[in-house]
Amino acid sequence: MSANDLQFKMHDVYEVVKLLKYSVQIESITAYDNYLLVGNRLGHIFLYTTSPRVQLVDCNKTFSKRPILQLTAISECQIVICLSDERVSVLDVSRDKVIHLKTPGLQKTKGASYFTVNVKTPDGLQSNPSNTVVRLCVAVKRQLQVYYWKGKDFLEHSENINLPDIPRTLVWCDQTVIIGCKNEYYLFDVTMEQVKPLFLTGKNQEPIITKISDTMFGVVKDSHLIVMSTMGKVAEQQFIKWVDTPSIILYDEPYLIASIGDKLYVQTIESVESSVSRQVISASSKTMNMFTCKSGLIYVSSTLDVCCLKAVPFSKQIKRLLEDKDFQLALKLANISDESIDDKEKNVSQIRTLYANDLFEKKKYQESMREFLKLNTDPYDVIRLFPNLLPQSDSDYGEEILEKEMEIKIVALIEYLTEVRFNLLKEPNVKNQSDILEINTNHQEQLLQIIDTTLLKCYLQTNDALIAPLLRLNHCHLLETETTLKKYKKYSELIILYQTKGLHSKALELLQKQSDDSDSNLKGPERTIQYLQNIGSNNIDIILQFSDWVLKKYPEEGLTIFTEDVAEVEHLPRPKVLDFLIRNHKNLIIPYMEHVIHVWNDTNAICHNALIHQYREKLQKYNSMSMQADEQTAQNTKTKLLEFLEQSKYYTPETVLVHFPLDGFFEERAIVLGKLGRHEQVLSMYVTVLDDVNRAIEYCDKVYKSKNENCDQIYVILLRLLIDPPDSWLAGLGDVSKPAPNLEKVIEILNKNAAQIATPDVLKVLPDEIPIHRISNFLVTALDKAISNRRLYQVNRGLLYAKLLKIQQQRIFYESQNITLTEFNICGVCKKRFGNQSAFVRCPNGEIVHYSCHNHKAD
């Protein structure tokens, strides 16, 4: 940044007040509270009071015969440290007298050339001698000596530190002493007792150092002041340029005062390429000494004069700076003013607001927005700087998209609103019933509404790809946003707006309208299907309403509204969807129910019954049409029906059975009857109606393997039906001719399944005309089975009897055992005697314990 950019104007920072004039050259000055001390070439020290006027209090002319080269007052201890005749001494000024204190601890300072002092009072303690830590660093030839004040004397702090050259100036900042030698600057870490070089002093070999804060200092190199930290790092605002090389520099927040020639130049710490002075103060002669008594009060001495610089009241300076639009310096002054905290915050906020608006007027939009952000300015006040973005604006701001300046403004506003929006949304929502919190929540909602609506308008002018992400989690004003999106034909984004606001009907109506528009990016059913799949079971009525047109035009794609593998679709109420399809789209019932049952594993009996009914109705329709082309389809449907009847465990057989006609679907009826356990009717249907004895045998095998009660009777039923076929009423059918007895099949079944047939029952139904030799295999097997069963019975009986004898023997043994319990017996757990009413337990090892103790022991 250059001086031309800053455009600083001079203003009165300090007022000069002349105080004293001497006939002997002044060498040093210092001040504290309302007192001023002056040391001259003759070794005299003068003590003045400055309030209400300058008046001599005391004069010590016998202190030294050599010049008083350096004075530093320590008000907390009421002492003054003095350098004269190459020795550091201490003066007591506690009684308005300049009295030389004897300090044996400073005898080693003979040969001293300069000293610096560090005064620190721990936080929270009052400033008094007992609480104040005073440290002294003295340059003695090529060494540094460090002392601390205790009682009435300085004591050595550490060993002497050797230096590469004789120090000409010293400044103490926190735990660091900055050393200025003839050609180079050094840093001395008091804690670590280490010295490290900084850099050369430049063309002007005389070092000049000034303390800026406890952690910052400035050193002069040529005509620049370099601001550094006590760690030896250069600060951000690196170089402050002066018109020439200063001879003295002093910092009085926020100003730097430098003596250059016979003038004093006042500047602030600004990184600029050329010197920019806030004030230039002319003096009658070159300034020799400057000392800051307190903020805004600086004593200055030349060879024979002493004057003071009194800061112009900050309120007057701020007023002038605001007129000059120098907001940065006005802010610094407002922050360090001695006003109350509330007044200070109010003034700072006003100045920063003016500064932010000024930046906006100067077209520094991003800097302006950053200031508004720091101020927590009401976003609506910021948006008002953009009239075309305000609600109900009739201006056609779309044309301004071509203007580069407008685009820069909008981008800056977007960054600002995005940050404000983020901060608002991350604030925790604490549930509280207080009216104050409710008001704050409402205010926040209104703010978010304004911010999101404005952001949407901004994105329309800069990057419309960001509109959709904004709308997916938005607080936009519905009517205004709707109007804006329609104006720009942003129908996809309008759909998102409707969806986030819960206006599903409006969104779906728009999608239906756009689906027929060949030029629309919403053409076709895809967006409608996707929308309906994601609004959930709470909106089932809307889903059914708007899926109707999709299912009519695009049945296969439309069915995915109810079958897509997403959680929202899977949790739709299936009975309601089924009822809708039954009433409006019967051709889609079977694929829907197949998906529900086979993919989602639905076990609801309504769904299983419905699928069976649909298969049945479809087969009845194919049978009535008798079309050759539909034979394969009919066969596939019949296969599906048979497999489903066989495999499903969740349909209701009684309900399903009554819907099958009596003149058909015999295989299906047989399966359902089997589910009901009506074995005789099933077998009768296989034997009488279907004339399929093999199927009947398979059914018997299946029932026998199930190991249900009386499962061995199933073959007896089949044999009886084959020997004496029933009338059609047994199968529950109409008039069906009665088949002839099939004795050959009876013999075959007897010989093949002899082990599975209940022999006594089957012998009762066998006709006499069957020769014995024809069923010899059956009889032999039956006899073997009976003998085997008898032997097994006898073995089991013997084993059980042996077990009984063993148990009786154990009983006799345990009953023969006895114990004698007297009042002298003691419980092994609690070590107490057994009382008359005690319940006790005898453990397997023979130990006797109380019943309760046994439970505790077990636990």
C-alpha cells in the first residue's frame, strides 16, 4: 500500500507546552505521576511538580560533578535510577527530596555506559513496592549485568553476560533485552541467558531502539523503523519510512514520534513506501531527550529547553479523522480511549460501520463485506446497499449481469451472506419456553429468509449451478422465490423449492405439465417417478393421485414408484397400494405383488391371497379366450400358481379355496386341501378326478416324511380308495364317474412301501381275492418290522428296569446316611452355632452350613 492510496491528512495530535528554560545544557529527563526530574551537565538534579503548574520542589547539586547521562523514575517504589560518572546509582524521591541511597549491590557498575529497567506488577495485585518486581540491566563495557530490587538495594540476578561490542543503547521488553551496538543489534534472552545477533544498523551506525509493547519493539535502520517481536521476527507491517534517519524515536500508542533535525514527526505504524506524517512539530533546536510519563503526555528536552507534548483529546481527534475518512486511525483511538466499556463499544461500532460503508462507496466490496461481517451488521441493512435485490423490486437486474462491477459486488455479497448464514445455522437451538428465546428464534428465521432469498437472486446473476444446493436446505421466502424462478424459467429449481416447502401437489402438477413439453429438461416421467419415490408414506394419497397418469402412459417405468428398492418406497402401505392397483391398474397387480413377496419377503396374508387370486383370474381369462398365442403365457402362469400354492406358508387356505371353481383347477384345489390337512379329499381328487395315482403316492410320501400324528395312516387311506373308489362327493366335486378298483396298484404299493404302512389297519381293508403270494414281500416286511419292534421294546424295558434298580440302590445308600447335630456344631461359613429352628444344608463333602449361608456361598 502506498502513501497515495492512504491519502492521510495532517491533524493536531499533540499540543506543545513550554515548561522550562536553562542556562546549563540538559543531559537527561524523566517523569512520574505529577513530577518531572531534569539532570544537567554539571551533575545537578532538579525535581519539579507539574500540577497545577510547574514548580521546583528540590534540587540536589552535590550528587555528582559529572553530567547526569540517564534518569529513569520508578513510581511504584518512589525511586529514580541515575547514570553519572560511569556508575549507576539510586535516588529516593519519596519525600519530595532527591536523596542519594547507598546501594552496595551496584558497586560493580563502575564503567557503565547505559542501563534499562523492567517494572512489572503481577496481575490482580495492587501497585506497591512489595508487589512490584523491578529488574535492572546495566551495560558495563562489553558486559551486561542484571540486577533485581529487594528492600533498599539492587541484588545480582545472574552472572555477567559477555558481548561482542560495547552497547550504546538498551531496551527491555518482557523477558528480552534489545541491545544496540555501534554496527549491529542483538537480542538478550534474560531467562535463557543467551545473546543472538539481529542485523546491522545500516549506514547510520548509531543504534536507535524504541519499545512498542511488552512483546514488540522497533529498531532504526537507515531511514526506516523495523517493527519486530521479542522472538526476533519481523512484524507484518515491516517498515515504517521516515523523511530522514531519526535521532530519537518514542512510541505513544498509537503514534510514533521521531526527532529528525529540529522537528518532531508524528506517524502511525503503517507499512507504506514513503513517509506519511500525521503531524510535524517545529522546535527551536534539536531534541535531545524524550520520555513518556503516561499515555498522551510526553516530556521533550533540547539543549536548554524542556517542554511537554499533550495529546489532543481523542474525541476531537476522532471527529477530525472521521471528517477526513481516516477510519483506521479513528478506530485505534476509540479502542484505547478511557471511556466506559459501553460507550467505547458504541463508538467503535459506529466508526466501523462508517468505515464499511466508505469502503463500499470506494468500490472495495470484499473489504467492505468483511467489515460488515465483523460488525454483525443486520444483513438486511447490507442488502439494502443492493436496491435491485430488495424484495418487491421492479428493476430488471438481469441486464446488469454483463456489468463487471455489478458482478464483483454480487460475489462480495455472496461471500458475506454465506458466512452470516453459516454462523446463524451453527448456533445451537436450546429448547426453552421463555418469550425472549421465542422472539430470537423468530428473528433468526426472518433473517435466514431474507438471506436465502437474496442469495438465490445473487446466484441467478453469477452462477445458477449453486441454486439447487441452496434450495435443498433453504429458508427462502416462498412467493418471492417462486416468482423469481418462474421469471427465469428455472423449473427444476422450482421443483426443489416446492419439495422443501412440502408443496408436493404443486411440484407434481408442474412436473406433469412439463413432461409433455418437448423443449423442457423435465420431459418424460423420470422426474415425476423419482419425486414420488422419495416423499414417503405420509403422502400416500398424493403418490396414488399423481402416479395414475404415469402408470397409464408408462406402466413399466411407473410401477417402480411402488417397487424401487429405497426405504421410502418399501415402507409404503401395501394394502392401500394394492387397492389402488385393483381399482385402476389391474394389469400391474401381479408384478407388484411378486416384487413385494419375492423381493421384500412380505408375509402378510392379504398379499399372498391377492397374488393367488390374480393368478387364478388370469388363468380363467386365458381359458375363456382359448387363444393359441396365450397358451405359453397361461402355462407359465399356471406353473407360478402351483409353485406359489406349494411353497407359500402365509396365504389363508380356507379363503383361497372357496374362490376356485368346482369344475376346474383340480391340482390347485388338491394343494390347498393338503394345506388344510384334508388328506382323504386330496387323495380322492388325485385318484378319482385326475386319475393320477403316482401323484397320490408322492403326496403320501410327503405326508409320511412330515412325521405328523397318524402319518402312517396316509397309505391306508390311499389303499382304501384304490380298493373301493369313492363317489365324487368325497372330493367335493360335481358328477364324476366312479373309477374301477385298481388291485394291481394296491399290490405294488404294499410291496414297495411295506415298512411305512400300518399293517393291522391295511389288513382290514384288503379284499379276500388278493393271493397271499402276491403280497408276500409286504407280509414278510411287516412281520420283520413287528418282531424288530418287539425286540426293541424288550431291550428298552430291560434297560429301564436296570436303571430303576440302580436308582433304588442309590436311594437306600443315601437314606442310610445320618448326621448328628448338637448345639456345639458350628456353621463353616458364618462360624455361628445352629439354633433349634435353624434350616441347614449338608454339602457333598460332609460340611454342615446354614441354609442362608449355603445360598451366599453358592453366589
